Amino acid sequence: MGGRKKPSISQLEKRARREGREKKKEDKKKVEMKLNAQGELTQVSIDHIVKDIKKMKYITPYVLASRFGIKISRAKKVLRELEAKGIVKAYDKNHRTPIYIPASA
């Protein structure tokens, strides 16, 4: 019958400001990873990942995938490549979730 009360103008303004701040925070977090023709990450993207990996305590495929917006299978491949290059080293490696740490740590 009565329905919901309409929000006041000040409530609408507060909501708009809050949503604007949340969008700005999301924009800062996301970094777009570029793929080449073969579907692999470009060297620029890998360099960006390496720069951020050195600051982390530990690295798992899930952490890498969620932070950089890539698939978990691609994150596993990137971590294997970085281990071969000596940038990260395996801390605990099993068939499910390998855990890596930066080589400098």
C-alpha cells in the first residue's frame, strides 16, 4: 500500500559521492594485462608482474590471478616461467597450489 519512502536530496547526494569514491578505488586497483597473438602475456605485462611480485611475502596462482585479472592457468604458467628465470623460487610445490616466494627474500 504505502510503499517505500523516497530518499531526500541529501541522501541521494551522499549515495552518489560514495559510489564515485568506490569507482575511483576500483580503477586504481585494476591493471590491464596485454596478450600477444599467441595468447601469452607481453613482456611489458610480465615486467609489471615482476615489479609487484618483489614486494609480496608469498605468491600463489590465485593471488596473481586476482590481483592482475588473469586466468589461474595463465598465472601458473607465468609463475613457472619466473621460477625458470630465477625471479621466484618454490617454497611448497604440489599438484594443487604451488606457493612461491621472491628469490631475494
